[in-house]
Amino acid sequence: MERHLQNGTLESIWSDVFLVYQHQNRKSVNGSSQHSQSNLLKAWNLSTDKLAESLMNLQTFISTEYFPATRPNIGVHSMPGGQEYYQACLDYHLGTHLTPSQIHSLGYREVERLEGLMRKIMIQHRFTGKISEFLQFWQTKNRQQNKKWNIYQVYRGVIDRARDSLWRVFHRIPLTPLRIELFNNSRVPARGHYTKNVFYLNTFYGNRTNSNVLPLAFHETYPGHHFQECYKRQQNLPLYRQYPLYRRRFAIPFTYPTYAAYSEGWALYAEHLGIELGFYETPVDMFQKYMSEIFRACRLVVDTGIHAFGWTKERAIKFMKKYTNAPTGEVAREIDRYITWPGQACAYKVGELKIRELRQRAETMLGDKFSVKDFHHQILKLGPIGLDILEEIINDWIASATPLVAPNPNPILSPHTSSAAGQTPASCLFHISLFLSLVVHLLCRRL
């Protein structure tokens, strides 16, 4: 097979995928007679040679036929109906209607706001260079040894403290135990992710994994995704509401929405709750928080830039590199995600801003009657929903508690008026849908 391995890609495939199979085959060969060994080796060489030949043919097809036939522009706006499709992607992921121009402008405003906050901290450290240079300076100054046990202990300590502090801002619920699993993979751009009661932490990034401990832990575990899942399980929701399908992304808008702005918006809001819970104790801790937040703000600019305004991949990489010290290859993989998943990256910041806007509205209108625990319960009790419906839920909750003052006339995010100005309350929508279902049922019986 080695004679067919003419580039690093195939060598990587060989090393990662077939190493275990090769080892088992050789064990079988070592335990057999000389004749059997000869036959097994012939079969092994024949099969691997055919596999290598097929891989080379695939590589040739991709480089000589597939790539030349692809569209020259990376954004979906260049396709027939592309602008309409991108708007459908945004509506799908956000559960509200914001145009690419609105999101693009919002992203620039958030980047400017957060950059100002970060530069104040840089001035405190007498640093006058670029943000990306300060990140490198700070990480070098505070370098920790990249030992798995050390990274594990750091995150375990933060997560346990966060879990114990939950009940200051949440009603008590049973918590499913959370496991931390370490892995090392240079091809995965994420430094950590959560799924099914496990927080996966990528040790490949070493010191940079330790550079955003607080926001990453809050985002993925408590009070972020893991707590969000624990809360949802207590509400006896239908299964289709508990577990939105994350398949058929290419079928937008003809597939059931996953409401990423709700899920990821909550996780980013959870990072912000770290301030309220007293975890960001130093200016450098706050810099971690701003660094995580500005990364999501950049996504608003870059995603819309690519898919609505003709940005090239190089321009997107250059913009992102201003606010991170990640290697160019890592940023490029992040940009590839935005290219192949239009609109999803906008969900984080849009969702977080909406939740913060709704909380500000509730605090203003309810005054002393405002309960942060009750507010969080209203947000979490229904599981993934669109931002428009979430706003209706909070407006109904505020109205039921007898508002004290008029609502904020200048919301942070919403291009719409509030439900009090003419939109249908969520409870009315539910009864309308129930009535229509009954009508359809009766018509079907008659037919």
C-alpha cells in the first residue's frame, strides 16, 4: 500500500483509520502457519492496494472534476435565489426575522463595544498593541504546563463551584451527573463541547484551552448547555420538543427547526451570568469573558459578510484574526464551518442579546416584583423555541405580574413591536392551533 501513499492526506487516513485493523491482522499472521501467513499477507496486500487505488481515484476526481465544477463564490447569495435562501436560513436558526443587513450592523456594533471594554483592560496592564498580541502576551505570561491532569483539575474545580452556586439564581431541580472526557484532536476547532451529560475537552490546544476556562465551562456545563438539558428533562415535554432533530441541514426551511438561537443564546447568556455569580474576579478574568463574547460578535459580521455581501474566505479570516490569537489554520476551519452552515453562527449572539433584552424589560417593568429565578424558569421551562415565541412568553409573564411602568420603547434587538402593540400572545396562538386541529379532524371524519 505504501507505494500508493503519495501525500500526507492518505498517510493520515492510513494512520487514523486502519491502524487497529492492521494490528489485528498482524496478530493473526503471527499465530498462523507459514503457509497461512503467506496467504494472509497476500490478501492483506491485495485489499490495501485496492483501497489505496480507490482513494487515489477519489482524490483525482475531487481535484480535477468536482472542484472545477463548483461555484467560484463561497456565499450562498451567488446561487439562484440565494438571498432568499439565506434569509430562510437566518429565520430557521433564529426563530425571528432579522435581515442580513440588520445582523451585519449589529455585529459591528457589538465588536466595537467589546473591543472598547477589552482595551480598557489592556491599558490597565500598560499594553498598547493589538488585541491578538495582548492575548499572546497574557498567555505566555501565565503559561501553565499542558498536562492532562492539570487541565482536568482546573475545569473540574470551576464546574463544581458553578454547580454549587446555581441556586442563587435558579429554582432547585435534580441534576444529572456531568462527566468530563479529555481528547486530543488538531482537526476539531472547538476547545470543548457538550453532548449527553459529557463535557468533551480538547487538550490539543494546551495553554489556549486554559485561556478561556470560565466562559467555556459556563457555556457547556453550568449554567449552560448541561443545566439547560437537566431543566428541560423536568418539564415533561413531548419527545419531539425535547430532542430537536439536527439532521437534514441542507433542507432548510423544509425541516423542523432546531432553534439554535434559543439553545446557543442561553449558553452565551450563561457565560454572562458568571459576573452575577461572582466568578470573574480579576480584570484578566473579564478579558476571558470579553474574548469569548467578541468571537461570537465577529460571527455576525463574517457569516452575513460571506453569504449576503460577497466576502471572500481570506477577508473573513483576516477579520477574525484581529480578535483571536488562534493559528490561521484553526481560524480557516472555523470559517469553513460558516461557509457550509449558513446562518447558524449568528444564533449565539442574537439569542444572548434577546434574552438579556427580555430580562432588562422584565426588571424595568416589574421593579421589586422581579424574581430572577422566576425569569429563568420562564426561559427554560419550554425547551427550544423561536425567539419570537420566547418574547411572547415573557411578555405574558410580565403582564400577569401587573407591570409597574411602560415597556422599554427601544429594545436592543427586536425590529418588531411588542405583543401589546398588536401581536398575538403565545397563549392565543396555542388555542388557535388547537381549534384548527379540531376543525381538520372534523373535516377528515366527514370525508
